[in-house]
Amino acid sequence: MTKAEIVSKIADKLGLDKNDVQATVENFMEEVKASLESGNNVYLRGFGSFIIKTRAEKTGRNISKNTTLKIPAHNIPAFKPAKVFVEGVKAKVKVKSSKKK
């Protein structure tokens, strides 16, 4: 599902103008981004949490030059779904078979 599809569905359900809904969705995303960039997690009860995870320093390899390089510790944004969110997906989405041919 794309952002445009989300905006369209919300506008249809609530009877609102698509431009207003799009502005709201974009502002929501900007606020989440700004909060994470300032070092604060975002908690949405019943939906999930946008959190900052720290990746440890590690050694990587550049296989084309056959050299090793140090990848410094860094932070990345992550999403952790709420328990009810996970349970809903488990209950309603069928498991795709992973048979290899």
C-alpha cells in the first residue's frame, strides 16, 4: 500500500478532502522523523513504537579491493509493532509456502 492509497482510504472513510488528509499524513511522518532525529522515541499505544536502535561497531570487507574496513557504531530508526498489532497479523494473514523448486 502506498501513501497515496492510505490518503485515499482515509479521505473516503471520513469524508474529508484528500489534500487535507495528505497534509495530515505528511505532517505525522515529519513529526515522527523530527522526534527520532532529536533522539526521542515515538510510542503509539495499540499500534507500535518508532524507536532508535544502536548498531555496534563491526569489521566489514570490501570484496572488490580485498580489504577490511571498520564500520563505526551508528543509530538507525526502527519500528516495533504492538503486541495486538502482531497478533492481528498472525491471525489474519496466511503463511506463504516457501517450497523451493
